[in-house]
Amino acid sequence: MNAPTTLTEIFDGLRGLDRTITYLEGEDRERVVPFAQLHARALGLLHHLQAMGARPGDTLILFLNNNEQFVDAFWAGILGGIVPVPVAVGISDEHRRKLLRIARQLGNPFLYTDRKSYERIAQFSQKDAAAEPFPIPRERVFLADQVVDVSRAGRPRAASPADLAFIQFSSGSTSDPKGVQLTHGNLVANTLGAIQAARLRPDDVSLSWMPLTHDMGLIGLHIFMLTAGMNVLQMPTDLFVRRPLLWMQAASRHRASVLCSPNFGYRHYLKVLGERATDGLDLARVRIIFNGAEPISASLAEEFLDRLAPAGLRRGAMYPVYGLAEASVAVSFPEPLAP
């Protein structure tokens, strides 16, 4: 079988896999979506986007906190040749200004968001002296709250490797955010290379709390993992921030083998864990914990490994990596399970 050359081919191929994406919503709450259902829902959402007038080459800002809504919309755009543009909702005025700057850069984008976020950003653009009027007309705003039926499939578009897949924007914290334009060819090459380098396998199980608006969360812990054909677990970032101990509890319960965190996450987890015992945790199946997206503290990584060794976490599981958005995401990976 020939290797895929576009994200569309990758996503179409998932329909035949007996695999799921599980959205963790709390300690005992989760929603399991088979890959075939994920594909059907993306096509159903594509129908609504096309009914609004979205066409191949149009940009679609994804401004959503809900992981399930985000994933559905991301793949709907990919299937239809509509270019997703992930933007973090956040809680600060700077996050809102970033959305407005990006919308103006894109020219005439569509926006997919929820009603509460839309009302907040619209009100902000009216009252903020530094902001101009809201740059996206209401007829190009699609509210996730309005989606009640995805039974009618949209019209997918065959992509080529040179086609623009989506745009990954920088933080924009010190200047106007800069959009990295990633083609299908860019993303597929990076994905297949990363799967080979990290030796990701269909029998792996991944668990991530990384935000899907970040390249490591979206490409590294979503696209890579789906393409490798494994079961995928997605935890809300704000749930990890509020209750970090749920991260390892979920990893133990679901027998996860691939995890991820930047430096901040290890420190946050250890601070909340404190002197608690790790009894009841079984992390023996974990073989890779991607460590990137921030400068890596070797001493903190060692402390994390020491603290969770009684739960069966292998010392070689810590997997420090380097990447950047301009390279899709992944640049340098070590040998898996190497010291």
C-alpha cells in the first residue's frame, strides 16, 4: 500500500480502523467516538460550512474551548479544502486582540466558535479603544451551539500535497502574530518521519492535555497519533490545570503508553502531588513522555521520574524533543527509551 501524501488521505483511511478518540471530561466522565463516527461527523459539519458559502481556499478561524467541537471542525475544514486557523480562546484581553489581528490579516475569514465566546469577542471589539470594529460579518460566523444535525454529508475535495492544509499562528505576544502556512506535503512528511523516529505503533495509546490550538497539541499529539492508528485520549487543558493528578490517574486507568508535557506540566503535577503516595497508579506501560514546547529542565525531569518510579514509570520514558512551527512541529527526536 502506498504511503499517504495528504491529510485527507490519512483521515479517510481512519474510517476502517477499529480505533477511538476518547474525550476525558472529568474523573469519571468521558465520551468515546469511533474513528468512523468522527469522519462522518466531520463530513456533516462540512455540509453546514458549505451551506454558509465556505469554499476551498477560504480560511476558517477555530475559536473553541471544547476539544470535541474543535476536532470535528478541524477535520471538516481539511476534508473540504477550507483552511483551518486555530486560535486559543484564553481569558485575557491579549487573546482577544490576537483573534482580531489574525482576522484582519486573513482578510475575509469564516469564524467557528460558540455563542458565549462570540458575544465576548464582539463586545470586546466594540469597547476596546485599541481595537477596530469586529472584522468578521455575522453571516460568516458559525456557532457550534447551532449544530443539531450532522447527518447530511458535505462534499469532500481531493487535496494535493502542495495545497495549503492549515495555518499555525505564533503567539503574537510581542508583535502581530505570524502565520505559518503548512501544506499537506509538509505535514505528512513530518508526521511519517516522527512516527518512524519515535517508533509509534497502532497498539500504543496516547493521552494528551496539550491545547489543540498549539502545534505540539494539534500536530504532535493528535495528527501523529491518529496517523499511527492508535487509540487517542484527549483531556481538556483547563482540567489538567485545575486537577493535574487526573493526568496520571487517566494514564494508569487507560494503560496509556504515549504522554506529553512541557516543563510547566511536570512542575505543576509535582507541586500538587506533594507528599502523596502513588499507590494505585500503574505507569509500567508508559514508554514515551514527550517533553518539549518549553526549555527543558533536566533536574525537573529527573525529579518527576524519581517521584513516579514507584508507580512503574521507566527512566527511559522521558523523551526530550525539539521543534518549531516553521518545521510543521518536529525537528529532533532521540532514540526511544534511551537514557
